[in-house]
Amino acid sequence: MKHDERIAPVPGDYNLKDYEEAYRTFSWEEAEKVFSWSETGKVNMAYECIDRHCEGPRKNKVALYYSDPSGRDEKYTFYELKRLSNKFGNVLRKFGVKKGDRVFVFLPRSPELYVSVLGTIKIGAIVGPLFEAFMEGAVRDRLADSEAVALVTNPQLLPRVPIKELPALKHIILVGAGDALPQGDGVGFYDYHKEMAAASEELEIEWVDREDGLILHYTSGSTGKPKGVLHVHNAMIQHYWTAKWVLDLKDDDIYWCTADPGWVTGTSYGIFGPWLNGATCVVRGGRFNPDDWYATIEKYGVTVWYSAPTAFRMLMAAGDDVVKKYNLSTLRHILSVGEPLNPEVVRWGLKVFGKRIHDTWWMTETGAMLIVNFPCMDIKPGSMGKPFPGIQAAIIDDNGNELPPYRMGHLAIRVGWPSMMRKIWNNDAKYREYFRIPGWYVSGDSAYRDEDGYFWFQGRVDDVINTSGERVGPFEVESCLVEHPAVAEAGVIGKPDPVRGEIIKAFVALRAGYEPSEELKQDIIRFVKERLAAHAAPREIEFRDKLPKTRSGKIMRRVLKAWELGLPTGDLSTMED
Ligand code: WTA
């Protein structure tokens, strides 16, 4: 199992020059002193990201370039974002939204989304970003669980918001509604642009405690509905340092994080990390398309690029000729997150971009990067890298004993890093499960460590599916499937896939009176797409007369997976006859 392949760092002037030295000497107590609030105790993430830069030479620097295939093409300086987010904060305040309230943003990537997120944070409210791809069931679960009082969306997405089922929701701000505002349902509807035009540019920022709520990201586990992971303003300490040292951001960088803010990568590293460092961010609207992506790098002269393995694999599949059509010579630093980064993708990156792709490992729950490849260190292709300074990572067994090199076990982190989640909304029991081994945060991933301290991802311990970097809970999909009139029972697994990492496969037993057919398969797939989201719908369905269940009636996904992979099914003693 020795890993001999190494790719040496490209000589350069990195923000972090010596990993070992930094790991030895770093402390979070010292690290937080870059922020003046560590003395005053008065903090606000949006102030640190935007307003602070307006007091110095970055005031008129471009903070955000935005463009999309529809032809929008805009740029915003830090000073412009300061004034716009002030206005949005005032809009919310006018409606009576206050500190601690939940405000959700359900919009495609657009300047309005970023302004809404910043403005919400400025008044001390907790922001909840939602993927534009979410359908009614997914939107309802999140707004209901969080009891959101306000929502920013647009007329196209509004039909997916089941207002009558959301008694806490009082204010809906529509981007692009104009005079065509709906009425009724006990909710106030407002036009975003009209409200913004009328609002003042001056705002009293809500100074909060470092432990006050900042953002709520819903993510999937193997059981139950999606869980609301709460992060607090204190997370900025880690956002700042990881963006500085791992993304290696410098003042003249043009940085592109391809992730949507509906996913934690799109906020921690699409908003907070880069703007805390005063970097210029590129946001490209619309869908993935190889030509469009390369053209975006060329158009803006992107220097630092953070993306995901599925995207790199799709670019790789599109062929090297597409790469050659564009001038990508500005690229200086490339990074990846969300799924295992295959060694062949790293080798391909070296060939076509002439650059290493740096893997980073972290989770929605961890709030920021924990295990990473720094620009200053050797990459071992296939490894997630080493712990960030201030992070103690280990491989442990079920009892919390640390395991020697190459032994596979739980990937666990010593509790107590700045960006760790502080709560699972309405679900303390679930929160405690992560800390069931005293002193450790248990990630749910299995991994091993090699003799040089590099970590190697092996898989999930639970049934969580990772398809194209999106976490999907099998329970959520199964619950939706059994609502279909033809479906009696359903079991859902992740099936290995060369491009997407995994695809969702459903095993379905039909109700009496229904016969398997291709048409029925398509109908069931459509059913899930319309209720949850396209990425949560099975790509494959297999009909079976019966599904393997425990005597207590739980579908045994482990057996389904063994069937799928043609592996032995293991211990079946708990299975009903
Ligand atoms: C997986 C937030 C392998 C892992 C960023 C983790 C990875 C889950 C990597 C978190 C990586 C993330 N290599 N697997 N570099 N990064 N994962 O919360 O299983 O949507 O537990 O991601 O993605 O998913 P989440």
C-alpha cells in the first residue's frame, strides 16, 4: 500500500511557505488577532467581508464579477456591495426582521443573491441559502424546520414555495416581479428592486456575539430529513486563514469558486473566505458547460480556481481539444473538494493546465477546510493531504483508540476548531451523535493515514450517497418514492459511476395491480424530480418482487448494495425470512 507517486510543489511565493513549521507553531488564539473584534467582542461577518475594506485602499476594488449566458455582465466594487447590502438590511428591518430570525434566499446565482446574503447577515439575522434546483418538497422541509420569517426568491421559483404550509413565513421579496405582485395567503409580497430603490444606504450594523448564528445549511444524513447545520460568526477565523493559506489568495488574484451558495462550499469559499481576504470573486451564472467554463477563465483571467471532481471529470471527458481553444495561462492555483479526487484527474490536470489540482477535505458540519494539500507541499495523487494547522485529525476505532498507519477506521477530529457547527436545528440528539466518542468529532467517513501523515479517503461509514459532489440521503429519496401510487417499497443506494462518483439507484417493489415497465420507471423518476430535485432522482430503477428487510421492517441497503456489486451479502441473521 506504499504510495510512491509524488508531485513536488511549483516554486513560488506562497502565503504559507513551510507547512511543518506552521503546524508546530500555529494557535487559533493567536490567529484570531488579525480581527480587531477579538479585542472589542463586537463582530459581524458581513462587515469583515465588505465594509472593512471600504476603510482602506480596497474601497473601489472589484469584489464581484458576475455574468451569465443570458447576457448579464456586471461588476461590483466593495464600496458598491457595502451600500447595496446596507440597503437590503434596511429592507428587512422595515419588515420587522430582527437578530436571530431566519431569512432564506432561493435564487439562481446572481448579484441579488449575494447582496441578500450579506444584508441579512448585517442585521444579525441567520441566512439560509437554497439551491435553485430544489422542488416543492425540499423547499417546504427547510423553510418549515427553520421557521423562516422571510424569503427572497423570484416569480419563476415562487410556485415551488408551499406558502399555506409555512405559517411562520411572513415576507416574500421577489426579484423581478415589478408590479405583478401576488397577494393573499397572509404573506406580504414585495418587489426587490422597488424596495431597494426606496431604502437608505446608511445602516446601523447589528454587532453580534462571535457565537451568534450566521448561516443555516441543510445537508443529508442516512436517516431522517435533511438537517439544518448552524454556523456562527466565529467561523470567520478559519475561513480567513484557510482562504489565505490553502486558496493562497493574494491581492491581485481573480478567484473563481464554481460552487453554488446552496452548498457550503459556495458560502465558506464563495463568499466568506475570499472576501475576508479582500479578493476579487468571479461568479458565473447558468449551467455547467465545458466551453462556457474555459471561456469564463479566459474572460476574467482567473488565477485561482476552486471546483469539484465531477466537474474536472466532465471537463476531462470533453477532451483536450476544447482546452486548447482557450487561453488559460492566467491559472496559477487549482483546488478541488466534495468527493474523492482521482489520481488520473490530477495527472490530467498537470498535462492540460500545467498545474497541480490540490484536494481539500471538509464537510458542511466542519464549516471550513480541515485536511488539505498546500501549494508548498508535495501532492500524493489520491490523498486528501494533511491537517490544517490547529487541526488534530486521526484515524480511530469505535472506542476512540488511534490506529497505526494504513489501518482503516473513522476519520475523526479533536473537537474545538473555530468553524465547527454549533447546532443541528431542532435536533440536539443528532448533534450529539457526531460527538459520541468523547473528545472527537466523528466525520462518518472512513480513511487511513500513511507513514508521512497523509490521509487517504476510503468511503462513507453510513449510507449517504455522494453524486456529483452532492450529498443525498437515501431515506429522503425512499420517502418520496413510496408516495408514488405504484410504489409499495423502495430502497436506495449509491452505485459507483466513473463521472459522477456515484449515481442514485432505486430498488422498487410495486403495489398489487402494477406491472414493471419502462414507462413506469420514467414516471417514477419524474415524480421524484418534481418533488425533491433533479439531482436527488434515481438514474436507475430496478423492480423486484420483494426487498430485503430486517425483522423490524427496515430496508437493508447493505444487501441491495451487495446485489448491485455482485458481492457476498454478509450476515443475514437479522433479515426476515
Ligand atoms: C465527501 C462539504 C473525498 C466526504 C464540502 C464528506 C470528500 C462529504 C472530499 C461532505 C474529498 C468531501 N475527498 N471525499 N476531498 N471532500 N468529501 O458536506 O464523504 O456536502 O463527508 O461537503 O463529502 O459533503 P458536504
